Amino acid sequence: MSFPTPLTPPYTPLTDSSSPVFIAKSQFPAHPNAIKALLTPPQTPEFELRAKQEEGRKLSDNEISYYLPSRGDGVNDMYVHHKLLASPSQMTPSRILHIWAYQLLLHPLLSSTVEFREYEDISFVPSRPRNLVEALSTASERFSYIVDERDIIGTYLNGPRTLSNDRLGYLVVKGPSQSEGDEKVEYEFMLCATHYLGDGMALHSFMNEFYILLGSDLTTQEISQKITQKLGLESGLVEIPKSLEDRLPPSKSDFARIVGKEESRRSEAKLIGGQSFGSSWEKLPRHTVVPTISYDKDKTKGILGNCKKNGVTIAHAVFALCNIAWARKTDDKIDPCLIYSALNLRPNMIPSTSTAKESFFHLAVGYFNIVLPTLLPSSISTSELFWHRARMTKQQTIKAVKSPFVVARSQNTSMVRRERAVKWAKIDDEEELKSQQGNPGLATQERKVSQRALMGLSMLGNLDGKYKHAEFPSLELTSLTTGSRQRQGGLLLFAYTFAGKLWFSLGYDKNGFPPGVIEGFWSEVQNLIEEVLV
């Protein structure tokens, strides 16, 4: 891990010194047409805002716990990727850039920067454009339109880091090298954001808003007018959203906080894992791959129907799938199988009393764990065992989500995560400093954990509830993939329904595990789906 060195602006001036516009420097270079559009913005009156001094907001405990590990190589930097069919007339780089610029005004964290002072003194600093040209310049620094054949997901996951303290969000669009007429062709859109900025629900809600504008009949000129109008409204200024910790209901008393902390400690103490995919003996560079499968609409209806008939959801079923698939592959039938997952805490937030529009783009996740046996009893069938394990998962999930201590536990967990992140950030920085001075000293010892988890699962639910396809009928979204940059040896499985299909997307470090282990597990998961779900 390298030091978070002071960042220089990620751009170079154009040769036209009279223009305030810049070209982004990134492995995703901006499309020349998008830059040309900036140099000749639509002829609309510029409205200069009065200089407005605005203080940034400090990162919360949970945000710090994601920020510190990301400094070196972008661990946990998120993305959501779509393939879609659309008419080229709707997809000009200039029009897309203007929509992106408008959306950044609505969700200011995406165009903010981060100011790092001390390990526990870190702030978001908003970027406030004063006019149309500045809004487009801010958007251009966070935008690329490319027409070559590169794999944009692979570039983001395995190439140099795209994001930084000065660029917390980024939009990449991949279009065809040539397109004639108005016949629909395929495009790729990928929204990137640091994880301390938001979560999966924020990504999907943002892209739904984006596609509603993209699929509309608004011209580039009309979108530029929306930008100017937004900038001209003092009341239209969208503030940086409050942190999750400030939005959760406070404990009613010191006693309640103490009880919540103790309940959290006891819950953690009950977690027993031990299963592991193992790690590669060779220390090869991380290389993340994302094999993704989907089931057609008829099979999806059948799978969801079988879950309902057995009293569970597909989310409960996926934990059982991973548990039994791994149990079939491992010789260790004694240690339990611990699987961790994220918990959406937005329903637990205090409703806002503000009349102003607030951005939904912020981090709002907690965490829970599922523990299942690894033993495969021979006295019952695989199908009976599978549905039993799915119902065990349901019981544990309800206990975690419906617990009266869910808020207190989440607040305590955020503090613990922040303390751990600060501790290891200091160790990492000390080791890096010794290395730079030619004195590597002793290697950092492996971090000891009390419970070993097999893997992480992210259950996104029915994303067709997030993407209002009927509101952008001119666009046909055909696929969705999501994930993040990982640590060495990282692995995370996503499951969701989208475009009427059930999807499974496995992101993992191909070089981080013994040869064939993850591939064998993944094959067993697919076999088990056909055996007990389809």
C-alpha cells in the first residue's frame, strides 16, 4: 500500500488558454466531441452566483472505515455497469455530458473532493460551479466517452485506480465506433464511486434518474437551460447529505447505549466460522474477474415461485446455495459456514423535516452474518436439506433486521470499524515509510480474526423496482453487473433480479485462491440451482 500522496489536479489545460475548460487525465480519456461541446456551450445567459462559502462535512465513523483502506489502491471502489440499446441521436457525447453535469448538481457528493488532515479528521469538500461552463468543466473531469474495444469493467477493476481524493465519482460511456441512421445500437454505461460516498442502492437510484433524462426528448439546449436554472436558484442548492449516523434515532439514555453495546458484543461472540476457500501459495498480482449468469424470465418465475412455496425469498435461498455447494467440495464438515452480508439501514433513518430536496446518494449500510452447518446429513434429501437451510437463514435474517438493538448495534459496529481502520492505516503507513527509507523491518503480521468467514453475499433484491423502465421506453436495458475493486484474495457474490431475469454475479481475485477452487465452487452452485431451484 502506498502513502496517500498529495494529489495534483487530474487535468491539463487545453491549448486554448482563453477557455476555463480542462481535459481529464485517466485511463478513460474523454471523447474529443465532448470537449468540443464544452468549448462551445449553447448560447444561454450565464448566471453568476454570489460567492458562497460552504464548509465541508466530516466523514462519519462508517465512512472513515471505508475511506482509509481505499487510499492506496482503491479497495471497495464501487461500480454499476449496464448494457443498453438506444438510438445514436440520444447518445451524443455532448448530450450525455450535460445530463451528467445536471445530475452532479443534484447529488453533490459525487463531485466533491476529500480533505485528509488526520486519520480521524477527514472532510468532504463540495464543488460549487457558478455557471454553465464551470458545471460542464466539473462534469468533464469525471467523464469519459470511448469508442474502442477495451473491457471497461476489467480496466476499472484491474488497471490503475480511476478514483482519488479529487475525483470521488466517474461516468464511463462506451459507444460504437460507427453508427448510421437511427437504428438502435448497443452502448455501455458504467458509474463509478468510492464506497465511503454511498452504497449499491445509491448507485441504482442515481442511474434510474439518469436514464429518465437520457430517455426523454429533452435536447442538449434544454438540458443546459435546466443546469442554468438550477444554478440560478439559491434555494435550489443541494447540500451535502448528512451521514447515516446523524440520521439514525439517538439512544434514549446512557443505559440504552450500554445495553446496545453489550448486545452487540454478545452477538459477535456467538459467531463461529472457520470455513475458507484457502489462498494461493504464489503471491501474484490481484486480477479480479466477474463471471455472471442469468436465467430467462420463465425460469426466473419458476425459481421465485419455488422459494415462495417453501416460505422463503431468493435471498434466503442463495445463502443455502453457497453453504451446500461448498459443503460438497470441502473435507471439513466440522467448522460452521459463516457468510457475511450488508443490511440496508435507510428504513431506520429519521424522516427528514426539510422542505428542500435532499440527495439520496450517501452511505447507509449496516452488517449481519449468517452461520450454517457444513455437515451434509445422509438421512434427508438434498432438496429437503436445502429448504431447511434456507429457512434457517430466514430466521437469522429476521432476528438481525427486526432486532430492537439494530440501530445501537449498527452505531457500535461503525465505531469498531473506524477504530480498526485507523489502527491498520497507521500500521500500513509506517510500513510504507520504512520501505521508502530502505528499512522494511518486519513484515506486518497476518491480522488475526476471531471468526473466519467463507465469503460475502450482497442481495440486491428486485432491481426492476429501482429502474422504472416504463419511464424511459426509448432505452432498452439488457444487462446489469455491479461490484467493486477488491483486496488481494477478495470474493463477493451478488444476486438480484433485473429486466425480469435472475442474475448471479461473482467477483473474485483469480490469482488469490488455489487453482480451480473457486471455479469448482461456482460450478457446484450452478449445478445446485438446476437441482433444487429450477
